[in-house]
Amino acid sequence: MCGIVGYIGERDATPLILGGLKKLEYRGYDSAGLAVLKNGQIEVRRNAGKLVNLEMNVCEQPISGTLGIGHTRWATHGEPSARNAHPHLSGSGEVVVVHNGIVENFIELKEELVTEGVVFQSDTDTETIVHLIEKFLSVTGDLESAARKALGQLKGAHGIVVFTSREPDKIIAARIGNAGGVVIGLGEGENFIASDIPAILEHTRKLIFLESRQMAVVTREDVHISTIEGTVIHPQVSSVAWDPVSAEKGEYRHFMQKEIHEQVRSLTDTLAGRVNFKEGTIRLPQLNLTVEKAKEVEKIVLTACGTASHAGMVGRILIERIAGIPAAMEIASEFRYSDPIVNDKTILIAISQSGETADTLAAMEEGRRKGATIWSIVNAIGSQAMRVADGSISMQTGPEIGVASTKAFTAPLVDLYMLAILLADLRGDLSVQERKKLVEDLRLIPELAGRCLDREGEVEETAYLLRESKDMLYLGRGINMPIAYEGALKLKEISYIHAEAYPAGEMKHGPIALIDENMPVVAIAIKDPWYEKMISQIEQAKARGGIVVAVATEGDERVAALVDRVLWVPEAPWMLSPVLTSIPLQMLAYHIATMRGLDVDQPRNLAKSVTVE
Ligand code: F6R
């Protein structure tokens, strides 16, 4: 959840670290800090609040040096404040650490250290790490062995970066478990460390991803990787094609708005190289899917958190309808505690933008333990969910920076649709005509998404009417029921308006009691197989004085006559309609939040990548 950046080279580390932290601020933003080695001494600057406070601090009291580390924090232990911000220094001031994760046994470790006379300066669990390393440094005499010993004592999952003024030519980085990534960026006479690729992308695209229980000793000229236990590793160097410019806001006010508008491109890229419209075929080579494998599958389990889980809910319907394979969507944080019925005839598909969500990774481990084939649909290239899966679909959306996920929601909807077609085809369940029709339906999707985006002005007008709401209700049915959940989640997380979503047919079983003129209802009532049912639910809401905003198919006068406002989407095959119906709801949440003066890219209490349980 926190962001980490490190640099060692010939350039001034401070602006490089601040620049990297800026790109990672979306990961956590309650405090930030950096430590630089200057004339043999470690100098630290830390501030509560957003990164800009740290930038001001560094402006007023400049520090420079050619080796340094930085951190943006999302608090777990200890309130967000300057004293709890990272980096943390050892008692002597000779060792400094930044950390992502939770030291689960920090109370025991802290008690032991306090008994030995260590004085703690913060309330964080992280501080135990720096004191432990200093303690072992006085025994081993070198940072590498001291770090190995200290890491051996930590319980939980961690990404850690440390250096000492006693060895001014190196930084050590380590990863244990799934507390977020640790990536080493290779330069010429300089090297970088980060928790997330965008932080260093403008400097290098040659990357080494640390696996769990691996450690990197990073000098200006070299990177040596080994296990925590000391076995030498010869890592694979990956090359990342992401364009650094796509990690900038450009002409847009917020990353979220830019990413909403990038959906035409991201959907086009999702199809590129995978769909052959002429032959009506789908290619997903990174899944390594064979006819035998497709035929032996008895069950598909989709697992994910938050927005990605809503994509999974749509995916469940697509897989059952198109491929005829029983499918379930399991919330990742529940999955591993539910003793799931999963075996070697099951494919478990994890969906994750970051590929580092702790609960999703744990669900993948649980599926693996039970013998399932593990696939992932992931956006962040090189992330853990991509690396540990047996097969993977890369979302092709480019970096998603806004905390509220948008383009990384619509891309997996298309991925799952393509996957369902491929499975059905390999199992021999589709005629050539059926397959060609399903594939052909994909052709116009990017263009239709563009038509939804063209209606932003109308959505903005509706947002204006709803901007002061206290509560809102989102209704949908069938394949658009998950889109009601997704619309409500978008609204809650960035506008702080209480929103609930319901399968519309459930209204009469209780929630209809909530409807009055103060409870606007957003109803997805497009021309899909559930259309007539949605009309009657809208009528029921109107009969109780509700203000109804409908997401409706262009030209549908019947819905227009019934409701207070319409968010129009173009007509599309119903199985692909969620790609379109989600877009006006993303824009609605965005505009309501900005009209309320809120920071939509960094909503309170949230972090982009949730690497704690
Ligand atoms: C909401 C949102 C979150 C994420 C969830 C899973 O807009 O972004 O609900 O969808 O935290 O994250 P990933 O997809 O990175 O696993």
C-alpha cells in the first residue's frame, strides 16, 4: 500500500526520489519521507500529509547526495504523522529503512529490543526492523549479513529497502511474501529500486522483479540477487514497454478522468492481436490452453476484490452462458477461509489491476494448494499475480494511477468474454457461425465506448442534479447487476456519498422501504433480456416518489418518458453491454465528486494497491 523508491548512481538522488514518489503517491498518501547519504551522514526529511509537504520541506532545507531512499505511507501501525513516516533511522543514525508490509511479531520484537536498551522514536512496526539490523550489524560487521539475520526474524509479508552510512556504496532491497512488489531498475552507472514500475519508468525499462524471499544488493554498477538464506540467483531481466507519458495526467484534471477517456484505446489494445475478425477466432497464447485442458475443466472459480470482483461477477455469467462451464465468483478475502471446493478439474482465475492485492494472491495460493490450475487477468506487468499463475491475460490498459479503477474494469470484461469464447470453441460447444457472431460482436466495442464518452456533458448535467445527495441506490439485473454494484462503489469511494446497489428484483423484499424523494435511484434499464423487468422496477420506484436516473439504450423513448434523467448508451449485444453501461456511471461518480470539491485521484483512507490483509 505504501510506495518505495531508491536510487544509487552519480546523479542527485533527491529529485529522482521525489519524482518517483510523485508517481507512487496514489499507493498511499498520509505521510512521506526520504533519506539521502550526504558527506557520509544519513539525512532524513519526513512530513505528515501529502507529498507536497515533503517537497516544501526539501525546498526549505535542501539535501542532496547520490544515494537515497524514499517512501509514501498508508498507515497500518501508528497514526499518520511525521514521526511515524518512513524512513526510520537506527539509534546511532547509521542505518535507515523504508518498509511496505506489517511486522506481525513486532510487539515481541519491540519488547526484546526495549529490554536491550533500544529507545523507539515512533509507534510503527517498521522501526523494529532498523533496530534489529543495527543490532546484527554490530555482530556481523556487514550490512548484507545483518539484513539477512534481521529478515529471518520477521513474521508477515514485507518489501524492505535499507542502507547504512558504514557502507556508502550499496542499498539492499528484499521481498518476503506478498506485501507489494520490489523491482530493481537497471541503468548505466546507476540503479533504481521501487515498489511499482511507474516510479522508475522514465529512467529505465530494464527491470528485475524480486520474488518472495529474495534479496538484492544494489551498487552503482551491479545488482546481486540471492535468497534471504544466501543462495545466489541469476534473475531474468524483463523489458517493459509501457510508455512513461501514459503515466502523466496530460490535458485532464485528474488521472481518473484521463483513464476513463483512455478506454477507447485500452479496449482497442485489448482486442489487438487476440481477435481475428476475418476468421472469427480468438488467441490467448499466454494461457497455454489446449483442447484437452479445455475439455477436462469441470468448474471455473473467479476470484478478486473490489472493482475487479465486479468484473468477475460479469465473467461468471459469460463463462456459464458461452462456454457452459459451471462458474462461481468468490471474494478473494473470503475464499481461503471458506474451505472452497476446488480440485485439479478447476481453473481459478484471479482478476487484479495491480497483481499485488494480498487477498487475491492468497486466494491464488489456496487454489494452488488444492490442485487447481491458476490463471490471472492482470494489468501491472511483472506483478506477482502474473508471475505465479500458470497462464495469464495481460490487460493491456497501461498504468492506472487514479485510485478508483476504471479502464482496468472494462478491459477484463472483454478479456473474460474472449476467454469464454475460446473455452467454448476448444470444447467443441460452438458452431462456426455462433463463434463468428460472438467474435464479430466485439468489433464495434471500442467505438461504442467512445460514443458513451462523447456524452460526458450530459452526464455532468445529471451529476449537478445529484451532487448534494446523501444516499443513492443503484439497481440492475442480470449481466448489468454487477454494474450497479460497480457504479455504487465508484460513487462511494470518491464522493463519500452513501450508495447501495441491489439486484432490482430484490427491492420488493425490503429495500423499497428506503425510496422517497431524498433517495435518488440509478437504474440500468438497457434493451437486454431483463429490460421489461427493469421497467416495472422503475415504475415501482417512481410510484414511491423516487427520483430515477436511468442508464438506457439510445432512442428508448419509453424509458425516457418514465424517468427524471437518462444516461444514454448505444445499443450493443447484451453480453458486452456492461462495458458500455459502466462508463456513464464512472463519469457520474467522477463529476459528482469533483463538484463536491474532492480529490478524486486520492480519496481519503484508500490506497491503490492493497497489499495488507
Ligand atoms: C475500486 C478499486 C478497488 C480495487 C481492489 C482490487 O475502484 O480500485 O476496489 O478494485 O482493491 O485491486 P486490484 O485490482 O489491484 O487487485
